[in-house]
Amino acid sequence: MAEDEKYLITRKIVPKDELHIPAQIIIYGEKVAITNFKEGFINVLMESKYIADTFRIMFEYMWNKIP
């Protein structure tokens, strides 16, 4: 967190009881990667403009709802 300003990172903290996501989702370009570290290592990579756009829209919606 000390280097957030250097790397232009903005953080918003959400209590775990409000939004508990047990897997990691990364959106980049027209790809979405979903990774599960809890049950071994399971990774799904999808390449689709429409799926990536859907995840971006959901992310932006949630981001804007968090104060």
C-alpha cells in the first residue's frame, strides 16, 4: 500500500461479510481469468470481448457503489 501512489493504485476496502469472493478474477484485454486457490489450483481463461466487457461492467457497478 505504500507504493499505491507510485503505481497509480486506488483501493477501496469492503468488509468480508459484505462481499466474500473465494476466487480471484482478473480482466485484461479481451480475456478473463478466474483462479481458485482453495481446491488445489484451478484456473479458467476465457477469451471473449463480450465476457470481458460483462465483467468490466459488473466491476464498475460495484466499484461505484462502494464509498
